[in-house]
Amino acid sequence: MNGTKRSRTIAAGLLLALQASILMMVFSISAVAQEGLPSAKSGFEAKLEYCKTCHGLSGQGYLGYFPMPRLAGQQPEYIEAQLKAFIERRRTNPIMFNVAHVLSPSMISALANHFHHLNPPPFGGAPRSALATGKRIYDEGLPESNVPACSACHGAGGHGQNEIPRLAGQLYPYMIGQLAGWSKERGQGTAVDTSAIMAPTAHNLTRPQIEAVAAYVSTLQ
Ligand code: HEC
Ligand code: HEC
């Protein structure tokens, strides 16, 4: 190889190497753009991921230090009403106040709509010994203690409607906590809200009756 030829080969090699490294840079930039850095994610996706860290990857609920309620299949009007109640502190819960008060109304609607369309199987895990009693309370109520049939409002299959929540597949320990502590958490402040509709029913149930009906609805699909 003579001198000129060698330097041409080296120049061509350098050019190739330069092209390759430019290509690699372009590829790695576009990979970042495609996969997205967390901050580049749309606001909706980032929020949804945040909700799912507590409420479960398919909104099925989660048993942590606190029971995180199922949101999957929940009525959008109910989700929106409860987020508003947390924000206005009519429903007191420090975790959900912090989560909810930064959400815009359009974000709340988008999240409610997303969770409504998820349909994972029930979380499960409730004791099965009182299922028959629970079903009777759910379908017929307890006339002797002024407890109406739950099905009259929550629907025969427990799917709820509008601001009346879905109970089907809801987590057993979460429902016990809500029914047993109804007026400690809900209906705070001076304004009367939808929580007042449930208050007498929650108060008139004994602990074993709460456990029975919570176990029953937690098994509904
Ligand atoms: C750090 C954990 C955590 C995060 C994150 C979180 N939640 Fe919650 N959420 C909870 C807990 C705990 C409760 C139960 C509160 C209670 O006992 O009243 C709850 C309750 C709710 C309820 C009421 C459900 C019912 O059946 O009444 C809704 C609606 C809700 N969360 C929506 C959301 C949405 C939407 C997001 C995301 C923007 C979200 N949550 C993020 C922990 C969390
Ligand atoms: C007259 C209608 C009505 C009847 C009957 C009724 N509920 Fe409700 N229930 C509601 C409404 C409305 C809410 C939403 C309350 C709120 O806005 O805080 C609710 C909420 C609940 C919740 C909270 C769910 C959640 O996700 O946090 C549980 C649990 C519940 N009801 C269980 C029952 C059980 C068990 C019965 C039967 C013993 C029953 N309800 C009967 C109207 C009713």
C-alpha cells in the first residue's frame, strides 16, 4: 500500500466510524424519546401509575398496612364524588386528601373512566363460614333491626349505579373498616352529603353482621 492509498483508507475508516457514532447517537436519542423518561410521560399515564402503586396494577385493590380499596369496575360518578369528598374533607383520610387535592377535574374524570373499565377477578381471601348469612342480609335486609336490603340500592349483583358504589369484589377488610367506622370518616363538616344515605344502615348492623355481608359481597364478580 502506498502512502496516499493508506491515508485514503484511514480517512474512509474514520468517516465510517464517525457515521456509526452519529447513527448511534440518533438511535439512543430516539430510544429515549420512544420509551419516555418518567417526566416525559403524559400527565395521565403518570397519575394512573401512581394510583396503581396502591390500588393494584389492575385496580383490584391491595392489602398493605391499610387495605387499599378496589377501584376496578367502580361507578365513575362514585369515584368522582369520593375524590371530591376527600378534597373537601367531608371524608377524612390523610392519604387520599394528599393524593386528590392536586388532581384537576378533567384528570379526575379520566381516571374514574379508566378504572370503571377494568375487570379483574375479586381479590378474595374472606372467610367462607358466614357467606349464607351475608347473602341473606344483602338480598333481604334485617327488618327486625331496620336494615334495608343492600340489593335495593347497590343492585342484585352489587354493581352499584351512579353515586351508589359497586361492592362486588370489594376487599373484605376494607368494607369492614368502612361499615364499622362510617361516621368517624364520612359526612364530616356541616354539609349533608350522600354518605348520610348509608349512615343508619351502617349503624344498625352488628359486627358479626358486617363481617358476614362484607364476606358475601367480596366474592361477587
Ligand atoms: C399511597 C397510597 C394511595 C395512592 C397513591 C392512591 N390511593 Fe386512593 N386510597 C388509598 C387508601 C388507603 C384508601 C382508603 C381510604 C379510606 O379508608 O377511606 C383509598 C381510597 C380511594 C378511593 C375511595 C374508594 C371507595 O371505594 O370509597 C378512591 C376513589 C381513590 N382512593 C382513588 C385514587 C386515585 C384515583 C388515585 C390516583 C390519583 C389514588 N387513589 C391513589 C390509598 C392510595
Ligand atoms: C338507600 C340506599 C342504600 C342501601 C339500602 C344500602 N346502601 Fe350502601 N351505600 C349507599 C350510598 C349512597 C353509598 C355512598 C355513600 C357515600 O357517598 O359516602 C353507599 C356506600 C356503601 C359502602 C362504601 C363502599 C366503598 O367503596 O367505600 C358500603 C361498604 C356499603 N354501602 C354497604 C352496604 C350494605 C352492606 C348494605 C346493606 C346492609 C347497604 N350498603 C345498603 C346506599 C345504600
